[in-house]
Amino acid sequence: MYNSKLYTILEHFDKYEQNRCRKYIQSPYFNRSDELVHLFDSLVSAINGENGVRLDKEYLWEKLQPGKDYDDVRFRKYCSDLLKLIEGYLAQQAYEENPLHQATYLMEAIGKRKIKKLNSTAIRTSRRLSSQQKYKPSSYYFYQYEVEKHLYQLTDSDLKRARRNNVEEIANNLDRFYIAEKLRYYCLVLMQQFYISEEYEILLIEEIISQIRKYGFDDIPPIAVYYQIYLTLTESSDEKHYFKLIEVLQEHGAQFPPEDAYNIYTYALNYCIGKVNKGQQHFLEEYFRLYQELLDNEIIFIDGELSPWDFKNIIVIALRLGRFKWVEQFIENYKDRLRESYRDNAVTYNLAQVYFYQKKYDKVIQLLQEVEYDDVAYNLGSKAMLLATYYETEEIEPLYSLFESFRAYLNRHKDIPVNRRRNYGNLIKFTKKLTRTMPGDEKALKKLKDEIKNTKNVASVSWLREKIAELEN
């Protein structure tokens, strides 16, 4: 049962959701089988760790059918029926969380049943719910299209041809939804092409861009935002597009649900780090400012949690800016926002980073040797930090041993993206060359510097350049 879909879904429910789901299952409108309620209770009791409750099939069968021989076919049917009920509960939750969706279904139901006395009530309700919507992502305009479409049907507009109807509102909302979604996915394609060579055929995108330029759509948040993202991706050398994007985000950012807003800000973050990687260090401050904005506005927290990768990125940026006290306070303030399963490793790794920047290398080695990271990004970062630490402390024997084990790790993990493997492979290669280069050897140092400059994918490239500069002096 531990590997069943039932267990997997229920494991994600907190006590509040368990209680709500139980009420749903108990409702005679949805379920008339007491056995399914008993099966749900047994599974939840096991998940909650109640004493004596087991998850083997025979034990659960005895709870459902006391004294009867185990029937595998029937037990599977119970599990299948309960799974359908729980899926129905999840769908019902999603439905209840979207009042506009409810309004459109109400209008549709009234229209089908020809209950004309309820028309005005349904229309007022949909208008009221529309005006109360806090967020306006592209889906908002789809629901507005649905509302207007049902309004057209409820008012028999196709029969009343002598007066103006709402066809323009129907078409405009459909256009807004279509343009916003098309542009959103095109931006995803453009971003993906920075990492992998994949070609996509996105029909009508040139016509859509042309229409946006013609009509503006500045008052439609998803179109205004994604058009600006499109410009930062396609004309990245022109920094005015980035700063215009920040203006648009400050104007419209609060009109997106937090997860959508976070994904939008990711484009701005990627733009900044791209500029930093090209040597434009003033964008490092901008990168840090963006993360502070995400923290202050709680946009970065998904379901109340801080991603361990964002936690790491924020700390790296602040350390590169020399804000050591800020980092220590940040770790203390936000460590409890990390998921518990990640927390210890994330805190240990990032404390090691703090010590590395403070040149307390003995503490770095001590911390990194304590932990083996399950997450690939943390594991790669840990090995890169240890490599730099051994170099800084002139621990040549363990450094060369790490060269071999690190390269073996990269070769063994084929799931690591090719560019990332290349990044760290080049770090190993150039660090090894550093160890073989004598201080003051101008010819060798210039050759190494040029080689790094002409290589696209190099991890810790700023650190490598710093070490070359030290050998030049």
C-alpha cells in the first residue's frame, strides 16, 4: 500500500485536508459505501502514525469485512472506488477555489434549463465575481470570455439582431487570453533554447507580435509582461528592455498569483545572471535587489516554503557582494522556511560557503566532509567548493584525488545536463593547469587566461580569473 496512488495522495494531506476529504466521502451525494469511509480512516490513521494500525491488505480487509476471507478482486475495487472519490474531492476543491468558474457553470446550467427568472441573478453574480478578482493572469480573460459567451446565450442575443450585443467583449477577451498564452509559451521556448538545441514551430507568433506592437495591450497584465520578457530574450543586448520589464512588473506584478509571479521574475533573474557571466558586474547588485524584492513581497515562497536552490543562490550573490553579516542573518531568519527534508544539508552547505568567502578553510573542509548531498546541484557545488578550498590551502594530494573522483562523478551521472557537466569538467581542467603554472610565468598565464576567456562553459570562472591574477603579481 505504501507505493499505491491512494497512499501517495493521502500522504500529502494535512489534518485540515484529511477532515475536509472525509466529509466529502461521507456525503451521500458522492458516496453511499460505509466500507470506503472505513478504508479512508484506516489509511489516514496509518499515515498519522497511530499505534497498531497497519497497511497490509489483509489487515485492511478485516477492517472492511470482519470475519470474511480476503478477496483480492473486491479489495482492489474498494481501493479503486476510494481513489475516484479522492480525485473527485481534489477536483471539487479546485472548483470551489475559482468563483468565476462557478459563475460560468451556473450561467451554463441556467441557460440549458431555460430558467429565465434566474438570468439576472446569474449575470449579476458573474459581474460581481469578475470585479472582485485580485489576480489577472491569462486564465482570467478566458473566464471573462466564458462569462460573456454565456451572457450572450442567456440574453438570446442571436435572436435580437436589432440591438447591440456583447460579441465584441466575447472576441476581445478570447483574443487577450489567446495572445497572452501564446506569448507565454513562446517565451518558454526562447528561454529553453539557451540551454538545449530544440526547434519549435509556434504558428502565428510573428502576427501576434505585430498586433501587440500595433495595439499595445499595456493595460492587459499578462500581455504587457510577457511582451517585455520577449524583448529581453530577443534583444538582450539592449538593457532598456530589462529595465522596462522591471517597471511593468512593479505595475502589474501583484496581479499574478504568487507562483506565476515567481516564474515571471525568473526571467529577470536569468537576464541579470547572464549579464554577470559576461562580465557586467553591476548587474550583480541588480540580481541581489530582485531577490530582496521577492523575499519582501513573499513571492519567492511556494506554499510557504523557500526552495533550497533559491536559498543557495541568494547566499552566493550576497557573499560575492561582501555582505557577510547579512548572509548570517539571512540563514538564521529563513532556514525554517526550507522544507525539513532539505534543511540540514542546505544550512550546512551554505555555512560552508560563508566560511569559504571568509577564508576559514579548515571549517569549510570540516563541514563539507560531514555531508553527502542527494541533490545534484548541491553535490556539484560542494565538490567545486572543496576543490577551491584544497587549492587555496595548497593541499595538493587531496586536490588531485578530488580531480579524479569529481570527474568520475560527472561521467557517472548522465542525468546531469551536458552544459553543466562541461562547466565542471572545465573547472577541473583549468584548476589542474593552475597547479602546474609557476607564479610570474607571463607566457603560460596569458595562454591560460586566453583559453578560459575563449571557453564558453566554465564553472567558478571568477575564482579562476582571481587565481590567475594572483599568479601574475
